[in-house]
Amino acid sequence: MNQVSGAGRQPLVERITRWSVHNRKRAAFGWLGLVVLIIALGAGLGSTSLDEHAPGETGRAQKMLDDAMVFSPPQENVLIEAKDGAPGFAQNPDLQAAAKDVAEALRGLGNDESGAPWVSDVVSPSDSAEVARKLVSKDGRSLLVRFSVTGYSMEPTEKAIIEQAASHPAVSIAQTGKVSVSQAIDKIQDEDFTRAEVLSIPLTIVILAVVFGSLISAGLPVLISLVSVVAAMGFLTFFGKWIAIGDSTPSVVLLIGMAVGVDYSLFYLRRAREERAAGRDNETALIIAGRTSGKAVVVSGLTVMIALAGLLFTGIETFTGMTIGTIAVVGIAMLGAITALPAVLAWLGERVDNWKVPWLGARRTEVKDSRVWGSVVRQVVKAPVLWAAIGAGVLVLLAVPALGMKLSDPDLKHRMPTDVPALQALERVQKAFPVSTQPAEVVVRGSNLDGAEVKAGIAALKEQVAASGGKLKEPVESSLIPGGKLMVVRVPMAGDGKDSTSVAALKELRDVALPASLGKVDGLEFAVAGDTAKQEDFNTALTDSAPWVLGFVMVLAFVLLASAFRSLLIPIVSIVLNLLSIGAAYGVLTLVFQDGHLASVLDFRSYGAVVSWLPLFMFVTLFGLSMDYHIFILSRVREYRGRGLSTKQSVVEGITRSAGVVTSAAAVMIAVFSVFGTMSAIDFKMVGVGLATAVLIDATIVRGVLLPATLTMFGDATWKMPSWLRWLPGISLEGADEEPAGREEQDTRPLAVAPDTVRS
């Protein structure tokens, strides 16, 4: 029986693997017990989370309203339209009757189970001529019946509107508003999330079944991933009492969890199978896999978590829940891959290759090198400078469109599909009742808001509006919130709400008009909110924090990689290659979504920009995820270098041996990410396409061409650690902290440490 030498200091991951192999039940059920505990703690605290606040001044305004427990019932509209060729409201009895009947039907809904009315404040053009002037369009062919939703459900109002639509076939009747649109979007996203689960899991199993030729081997990584995702959801539920959890967080956790969970398990399974094929017994193979691939998994997982943690520097609550959820799923998957997985594999033994896939099983359960990538790498190392120039040139060309990238969030008609009834009605409302100005909402807090000083401040604000040169507009309207501690002042601004004109108007309001008016009233606190302010504050927070995020991620990644590989060039090369691949992905994202290419294929409407939060999110996510197979490849290359091969030979052997598992891991990532490209919301489409493209570029051009080319170009200098960095703690992936031996210092360790077959 082959044994792994236990002499000397064993690295932590190897000790964990050895313990897991010898204590199978404790390791496997201990990991599952941790998962169950996390889920139970989350369930015990309930599923509520804090409200999400925007960054900056907008967030302060929202918190002022929250502190005062101000609740404004959401307003809904019933759009009633004349059919083609029919006259307007004043001459159309069908429109008049529909407006009256809809209002009466809403007012007659009664109360919900708690005694609260289902709706309140119903206003109809049939009420009076004054109301009709506000709620009837200029051409008279469209009108609105407005009401506030005060009950806990929209079902009664929806039923009433459907009945009225059936009773008035001569007109068109549709409901829209904040609640109905929100419910429609939630329903679509729930369906998308379910479809993503239904599609991504079978796709992953099929790919892994092709890779391993065994359903058991294919199922284990999926099981690790799914359990990790469920645990991370419980983790988020637990922390939901203290942090805001955005609607998109579960989708992102599933996305990242499936990717890293499968990758980590795949690396470990493949190495264990490789060692068994080399003649090791099962226990020895698993310990060697822990010593090599297990350490690569840990370093990779730590890098991913460090990269994701960089998002916390933004201070944006949208990223907070997302960051904690993704860090949790990565950490749980990493822990499962080095504890529960070795334990299960120790119990299964060679049965892990059972349930072979027909026509594939016998062939795939054998461990073979990649002929294709082996051939490519051999050509690259013969002319590394040429291939490095070609590879870098391709990525730079792909990245060029990103220089013109514009960041902006889409409106509803561009974010969601065009066939949603509530959104279609909203678009018709906006067309029939166009708004020429976008109001800013100034939330004012003070002790005497109805006093003479505040009234004088409002008057001074109106004077500032008149003197703004058209940036700010009349009418300035103020309303005192019940309780007397808060006031909301609405100031219309020029522009469409997103353009430079609106941004200039917002700056005029914040920096000039308010300081010269309400700012001179003692004891007042105010903050500007509204759609324009929210977008501008978000963009400012991103811009201000981006250097800190980028610096944190790259510095920590440098330290981690330098410690792992005892090299200065390895972390520098890794960071540069990552930046190249991310830049190329940005360029593709700009071409596809901002410029509208492939719009018909991917079923979206371009709005001439990229979602504002996506580039930073993609940077930290890709920087972490690409390290999965990057570290795996480098660890194999360094393993051969440590055994005395030249750098060129080590590159060929390391990449040829690891190319199969890297290609498989990349295929799983691309498949999972591509599923998100089929979602309805354009921001999820961007996430899916952007990440899938980046992984494809990374697994081919970067790892197959640029990485071997640069390693060969630098030669022995690749593995040198300058004296001024030797203070960094060593976390060598092979189980030794010293630098790899040079060609004159051949590695004399037992072959059980690494594969026993090395070809030049």
C-alpha cells in the first residue's frame, strides 16, 4: 500500500483532509450540521430584512421619513382609453360611464379582514370639472381614475377592474401603478429564478456527467453547490435583521454558489481520480488531493471572498446583502470541498465511478491529458513573445469599446419585457400624460415647520428657483407630514431626470438654492431625494469608492498569491491578465447592450448605457472567480517546477494535465451564467452575458495562450521571491514553504506527493 509520508510539519489543509478521511461521519455530518444550524437560526429569526436605503443625501432623506414612521399609501391608476375613432371624454358617454362606474366599484370594495378599507382617496374625472382637467389627457381620449392602496392585497381591486373592463367593451380599461407594476415584476423575477434553478442544475449535471462519465461523480459537486446555496440563504435570513437584502441577492447567490461549488468539488474529484489512476490506494489519493487541489481550493476561495469583500467599501446597501450572501456561499462551499467531500469519497471508494453514463462511462472514468490544449501550449512556448503579443492584442481590441461605456440605470420599459400588461399600461399613461419636468423632493425636519421662519425660507426658495435660469421651475409645492416634524418640498427640475440638464439642476438646488433659503433657517435639517438625486448619489458613491475597492482587491490578491507561490512575478502577471480579461468583457458588454447588438437575439431594448452597478460588481466577481482555475493551473505548474523540470517543461506539463478540469469548470460556469442571460430583466441579462463572456475569454485566450506565454518569457525569474518580500508568511500549495528547487537542485521528495508520470 502506498502511504503519504507524515514526517515533518503537515499543512493545515492536509491535516483537515486526513482527519476527514479518517473520521468520515463526523466530517460529513458535521458540515451538514453546520448548514442545518445556519438554516435553523435564520428560520428562527424570520424572513424580514431592513429596508434598503440609497447612498448619500437620498439615503438620509429616506431615513428621515423612516424615523418619523411616515407611510404614504401607494397610489394606483386605472387607465381608461377611447377606442380608435371615438370622441374624447366630453363628447363620449362610454368614457364618462366607465369613469363613473370604475370609481363607484372601487369605493364599494369595503374593508379587509383587519377592518381597514381596501382602497382610499378614489378620484375620478366624473367627480368634477376641476378634477377632470387634471385626470383627462389633452386630446381627451385618455383618462385616469386614481386611488390609494390601503388594504393588504391587490386582489379585490384587480377583480373589480377586470369586471369593469368586461362591462365596458367600448373602451379600454387597465390598471397600473407602483404596486401593480411591482407585483408584476416580482412575479416575473420569481419565475425567472425558478427557471434558472430548473435549467442550471440539469445543465451542470449533464456537463459533469460528460466530464466524469459517472452520475455519482457528477452529482457530488452539484450536491455540494446546492447545499451551500441553501445554507447561504439561511445565512442571509439570519443577517436580515441587521442588513438590507435586495431582491436580486438570491439570484446572485445562486449564480456564484453553483459556479464555485462545482469548481471546488471538480478540482478535488479530478485530482483524486488522477492519483488513483497512478496506482495510489483511495486513502492516499484523497490525502494527496487535499495536499494539492485542496490547498488550491482554499487559496482560491480566500481570494474570491477577499475580492467580494471589496464591495463593502462602497457603503451602498444594495451591495451589502449581496456581498455577505456571496461570501457565505463561497466559504461554505470551500469548507464542504475540503471536509465533507473527502469524507464521502473515502466512504464511496471506487464506487464514486458507478452509474456510468452509456457510451461515455468507460472512457471518461480514465484520466487523460488534454491533447488539444497540450498541442496549443507546446506551440505557445516555442514563440512566447509572438503569442503574448497576439493574445494581448486581441483582448485590447475587445476592450476598446469599453472606453465609450456609459453608466445609467434603465427605466421600467427598458428593464423588463414589453408584454407585461401593467408595464404596457404605465407606458401608455406616460405617453398620454407626459411630464415635462422631474421634481426633486426635499425632506425637511425641524421643530416649528409651520412657523413664520420656515415660510420665509420657502418664499426665499421660490425666489432662488426664479433666478436659476430655467434649471429649477415652478410650482414649488410644500406639504406638512402629519405630526408636524417633517415637511416635503417638491421642486420641479429641467431635463428628463437622467440627462446632464437634470444633474445640473440638482446641483443648483443642492449647492445654491437650498443653502440660500432653507439653509438660513436655524434648527432645520434637510436632504434632497427623488429619481435624479437617487441616481446621482449612487453614481457618486460608486465613483468615490471605486479606487478603494480596486486597490483593496488587488493588494490583498497580490499578498495572497505572493504568499502562496513565493514569487513576485506570479501575482503581478495574474493581476495584469485578470485586468485584460475583465476589460475585454467590458468591451463586449458595451457592444452588446449599450450599442444594441444582439438585441433581437437576447430579447431586450437597448437604452444606450450599461447598468451603473454592474462594472464594479463584475470586477470583484470576475477577479475572484477567475482565480479558481488560475490558481489550480499555477499550482500544477509549480508542482512540476518544484520537482526539477524547467519552466517551459513545467508549463507544458502543468497546463496539459490541468486543462481538462479547467475546461470542464469553465463550461459549467459559462452554462450557469448563460442561463441568467435568458432572464427577463436587462440587468440580469447583462450579468449573465458579461460573466459568461469573461469566463470564456479567461479559459481560452488568457489561460491557454497568455499565461503560458508570459511564464515562459520570464523563465526562472517567475519563481523568484525578492528578499524584501520574504517576510510574507508561506502558504505553499505543495505542502512546503520554501521556494521550488532550481534545475540544479532536484526535488527528492517521494513521488506520492505528485503524479509519478512526467513527460517532457
